[in-house]
Amino acid sequence: MSNFKDIFKNIFMPENTQNYDFTIDPNVKDQSNQEENSNNKPQTIFPSIDVSLEYIKVKYNTMINSDIVLREFTLNARNRQYKAFLLFIEGMVNSEFLNNNVLTPLMLRNRSNTYENSQTQIVSEAKTNNITVRKIKKFDIKEYIKDCLIPQNNLKILHDFDEVIDNVNLGSCALFVDTLDIVYNIDVKGYKQRGLQPPTNEIIIRGAQEAFTEVLRTNTSLLRRFVNNENLIIENVNVGKLSKTPCSICYLNNVANNDLVAETKFRLNNINVDYILSSGQLETLIEDTPSYSLPQIIATERPDRVSGYLLEGRVAIIVNGSPYVLVVPGVLTDFLSSPEDSNLKYQFSNLLKGIRVLGLFITLLLPALYIAITNFHLELIPTELLFAIVASRSTVPFPIIIELLIMEIAFELIREGGLRVPSPIGPTIGIVGALILGQAAVDANIVSPILIIIVATTAISSFVIPDFSLGFHCRVARFVYTILAYLAGFLGIAIGLCIHLFMVSNLKSFGVSYLEPYIPADKNVKNGIFLSPPWKREKRHDFLNTKREDKQSHFSMGWKYYK
């Protein structure tokens, strides 16, 4: 037998002429952890530029890193020369700006960095009441470089290597000068970025046509433009031990509740993960009950919508690299609202909200009601319709639950396939799946025609829900209700609704009940699912407990009551 195996290996297996043994040393992980723990204390800048240069080379692995640039040069300052070098990442800085505004003033001799006389002091004079006040200050190379040699509006002085590395990784440039134990951080970002574009998922007819981008500072500037108030606070925090993803916490200082702001900061500052790359990952790490599929944090790509929430007293979280901004807290009524609602007359908005609530119940319960009625409660069906259903199912060989699950799973496959294929043929797949495949299934006696109507109505209703995450929750819960209806009819649906309502009523988002402003009852319930007229929306939501309760005067239309 062994000879046969040897012959088989010699014929079909390639001959290995090199012995290559790969093993993972179990002590490597422990050594890396020990090294990480030993380096918790920040390393300050070395006064010797040679030592700092070697430290940077080791830290960035410049022997194998191709995009790390170390530009060594001689700096001229008042007829004195100092060794210096610049540290930056190629592709993340504006090279032309770096050459003209950083290297040229530092390297070339000009009036700014030369002085022909023997004076070694800087003198400034000011006249007050015919009295000349003269201020004499000794020459300091640190202040001289910052004040006279670098014509850049965003310049910071750093004192340890961790701060230097974090800023360089974000696209800044670091200037090291010999004999100085500080580093000049110069903002010369110039990497490629996507421009402002209309929203792709939250499309409205009347309203702003600008969406957030992946650049943090672009997003904060959009909020500044919409809010236009000096009380808008934007605080920075880094999340992730390795990625150190920049995030911003935005709130109105004179409106937002201090406890809500403090809770948001606490959760962001106590996330112990290696990396965060998107707002979706951050959302799952800061929501109160991540094991439940209902969305508890608002995610939107519209700056006008976020600005409205900020003015109400909520807190926004912007993640660098993600075009979606998180808003906390989020309640159920927020996920049934569309940005279009505030731009329409309240009668139109309430009509649309009523349609969304109806669509929510249809997508949740219609397949379950069909199963319950056809299996347990046939007396509810008119006689003519009952005969039509029985006649259409007479040639179908499967039980009704199997028939329904086949169509639901097929539709989910079609929906997922339409999202993953290239956009030009996405609608084609939907048409083929909805028309040809459905008709072929009926002709082959796999499903009944009425079931096609049930599944299609359920699918269309799911598209009415404005929030993507809430629509996902309804798609998952629909299968649960269908199984309960198959087991116990209306009783199973009632049990499922009671359990569902019990879970939702116990859900909280940053300390706020998920069913606010209804459970518990809010005195400002005028701004619930259905909107009151704009001139009656005088109060902010009571559950936000904001510093400013009133958001408009009792007589908001002053022109109408002007005397």
C-alpha cells in the first residue's frame, strides 16, 4: 500500500526541491504586547536632530516604506544655519504648497531670515499718550521660526513623537530643527478627495442637494454653513488603538443637554478596539442594545437633516472616511420620518407618514396574515375568493408555508443580486426576476398567483420605509411572524406582537425611551409621528431635556399679529 502511495505521489504531486518550514512562534505575541505596554509613555522630542532622524527611520521603517519622505536640508535664520529635515507622506500633501510656503522661506536667503548688522535682539515700539514704550526681546530661534519663517495659517508646536506621527499620518508635514526639542506641525494636506455631490440614498424634491463626503473637515464646514451659530461646538476625539480614526462630536452648547454630551464623549473615549473604518462600525459599538436589530442611532448623509437635529438639542458624531453622520439619541418616530417632511405642508407630510406606517405593518404582517387566514381562519375569506384561492392552489404540490418561503427567499435573492451587479444591468435583473421568473413559477405550478400578489405587495411596502436599517429589521421580523402564524394562526401573531412591543418598549437610546414621545407620554407630543402645523411647534421634545425648551415664539408669524 505504501508503495502505491509513493507511485501516486511521484506521478501527480510536484516535486518539492526546497525545504520550507513555516512556524509561528507563540512568544511573538507576548513580546509585542510587552513592547506595547512598555511604550505607553510618550517619547519626547530629542534635541539632537540625528537621534530624532534615526528614531523616525525606525518608527516608519523607511528602508522598506516607499512613500515616507525625509527631506534633509539646511535652515537659514538670521545668518545662522541649522540642520533640519521635513517628514511627510508622499501623495497626502500638496507638493507645490510645500515647496513655496515651507522649503523656500526656510532654505533660501532673503530679508526674513538674514540680518546684516550685529543686533541680536528684536525691538518693538508703541506710542501711548506721547510716551514711547519699547519692548526688547532676546532672539529665540523657536519663536523666530514660528513667527517669521513659516507663512502658514495652521501651525502647531508638538512635544512628543506620538503627536507628530498622528498628524503626519493625516497628511501634515513635520519640521525637525537641530538643538530644538519641539516639532513644527504644518498643515499642507493635499490628497485627492471626492467633491460635494447630491445625496444618493436620501433623495428629496425640495431641499438642499448636498451630501456629506469622506473628509472630516469638509463635513464640519457643511454643518457650520447650515447652523451658522457660534455656539456650535465641534470636539475632536480619536477612536481605535491602531487606526486612530479622527471623529468629531458636534452639539449646540446653549441647547444640548450636558448629560447627553458627556455620555457621548464617555462612550467614544472608552472604545477599546484596534480600528474603526466607518460610522457603521462605530454605531454598533456605542448603541445601548447592539444585540437587537432595531436601529437605535440615526445615520444620515444629509447635512440639512443633521443641522435640524443639532438645533433640536441632539448630538452628532462625524467619522473621518465615512459619508454618513450619526445622530443620538434616535427614537422610532425618527426612522419613520423623511427629510422631505420639513419641506412640505404639514397636511402632505402627515399623509406620507400615514402611508409609511401602513407600509410598516404590511411588510411585517401581510404574509403572516395570509398564512393564518388560509390555515386557521377560512371563515374570514369571502366564499368567491376562497373558491378562487383553492382553485389556484389545487395544482401546487407544496404546503402553503413552503410556497411562501420559496417566494420570499427568491425575492431576497433578486434584491441582493440587483444591488451587487453593475448598475446598468441592475434594473434588468429586477424586471427579469419580478416578471419572467414569477410568471414562470406560476405556469410551472410551483406557487399560486395570489401568493405572487402577497409577496409583491410586501416587497413594495418595504421600500416605503425611509430608513434602511428599519427596513432590514422588518425583513427579518417578517419571517418570525410568518412562522408564528403557521404554528398558531392569529394567536401566534398576537403573541409575537406582544413580545415585539415588550422588547421595543424596553429599548433605550442614550437613556431615552425608544417609543418617545408616546411611551412615556410627552407633553410636546405635537411633534410625534404626525406633525402639527408649523406655528404650533413651539417646544422642543421633552425627552431631550434641553437647555432651551422653546424653539419659537407663541406668535411665530409676527407679521400676522403685528399692530
